[in-house]
Amino acid sequence: MSVGRLGQALRLWAAIAAAGAPFAASADEPAAERYKLETSGWLQGCPSPAELRRAIVSKLGWDPFSPRAGATVSVAIESDGGRLGGTVELRGASGQPLGTRSIPKSNRKCAELSNALALVVTLTLDQRAHTDAAPTIAPEIPPSPPPTEAVLSTVALAQPERPRLRWSLALGGEGGAGVGPGAGLGAVIAVEARGWRWSGALEAGGDYFSGASVPSGRVWGLLESAAGTACWRPLLLGLSFGACGLAATGLEQAEPTGLIGAHSSSRLFLALGMRLLVEVPIGGDFSLIANLDPAMPILRARFTLGDETLWQAPSIWLAGGARLAYAF
């Protein structure tokens, strides 16, 4: 690193450390409150306010923002010629100021300033969430030894643990092949508990299958199912991904047509598999979840006419879907 860039990194590090003066805490402020995020002074070429929010969520490990929150975090970029600085201001639910932290103007890239502002917000909200009173942003950083780029990167990527359990309710559609005769399409509702990098969900659904041709007729299918998942949920670029274990069971009903002497019948099925998912925030407490579910039936549904097997579930099936989730 050049001497100029080292000096610039040191000045930025010192600015963040100097911003560590404590916010004045209000005794009635809750420790795990949520905030509205307000931005001002954004310049062309800077990371957008949406990118700032994603950076804060990624560093913090949970989403502290809600448009209905009473408390507010205001982030402003200030420009004086080619010199850039910024300010973070925290206000309580009744609008009372809780403190302001500033990064002095200097010759720096806007992306570097945006990352420093995201770090100030992250450290502030994390310590407020973990204590009853609003503490300092961090212990004072000793002036020596000088911080290196590796040290700055390590601090910026720190992701503290989320302080509380949350729940979500989701409603959406699903489809699949191999679960019943023909291609399936249906609806699903799910309730999910979310913690630090994990989630567990229970869901129920219903599917209609397009049918499979058999000698002298056709077999249609209806499915009523229930499933449970346990997921590991890492964060990447502000998105939540999931790798899950899946267990599903249900009652599958066959409706034959064109077959003499055939009647509708029901069979139990049981399957174990996995789920891969990605969750995209779309505003406030709402998000969109897309999933893909490969699974292997343990109990395979089979429909017969006399001694003849009309249709039997294959040894592997694949399902997927998308749903709208609301977290509370």
C-alpha cells in the first residue's frame, strides 16, 4: 500500500474511533427496538441508499429496519469540493435526539465513506440491541499499532449475533413432478421460527396433478400434505440463503377415468429430502422466498386395479415454489 493510501486509511480509522463518543441514552428506549432508515445528501456515483441498507444488514446479521418503526437512524453524506464526510444521527420514537456521530471531510472515495457509515450504524445498533442503555459505539481504539487494511476488513465484516427470535407467516404456490400422476400445481401456507443463522418451519399444502395415461384410461391425482424443515440460513450480499432438511407426509387420492370397475382411492406417502432456498427482502417486514425441494419417497403411493398397478410414485421427486413472507 502506498504512503498516501496508508495515511488515508489511518485518517478514516481515526475518524471512526473518534465517533465512538457515547450516545446519550434514554431510559425508556427499548434495547431491541427497530428503526426507520433515512438518508440525505447522496451523490451520483455513491452506493445507493438500498446498498447502504444491505451492507448494514449483512454486517449486523439481522435486519433492524422497518418503515413503521418510531425511532430513526439518519445517514447524511456531506461534500465540500472533492472532500467527503458523513454524519449518523439517532432519534428516539418521540423524535428526541439520542446523539450524532460524524466522520470528518477528507479526500476519499464515496464507496469508502459509505462503508465507514455502514460500520458506524452497525456498531451503534448492535450495542443498543445487546444492552438496556445505549452504550458507546465501541471501546476506544488504541492509537498504536496502526491499523492495516486486513484489520479494517475484519472489523467491517464482523457480524454479531441476532438478539431475539422472530416469526414469519408465508403464503404461496408450489409445483412438482413425481409426487403424483403428472405435473402438479398447488398452494402452500407456512409458519416459521427464525433465529441466528437458523430457521424451522411447518407448512401445509394442497396440489392437483394433471394426470397420467394408463391402459384404457387415465389417473388423476389430488394431494394433501404437511411438511417440516430445519434450515441453516447464511447471509450473503444482504440476502438470506438456506440449506434445509425436509420431511413430508400426506394423503394422495387417485381419480381414475375410463377404467371399468375402477374407483377413487387414497394412499399415504412419506418422503425425506432437502430444500434449497433464497429469501429476498422486498420492503418493510415482507420478503419473497423461492425454494427447490428434491426428495426421496419412503412410502410410495401406488394405485391398482385388481392385481394391476395403474400408477406408482417414482423413487425421486422434485418440487419447487415461491411464497410471500411477513416477519413479525
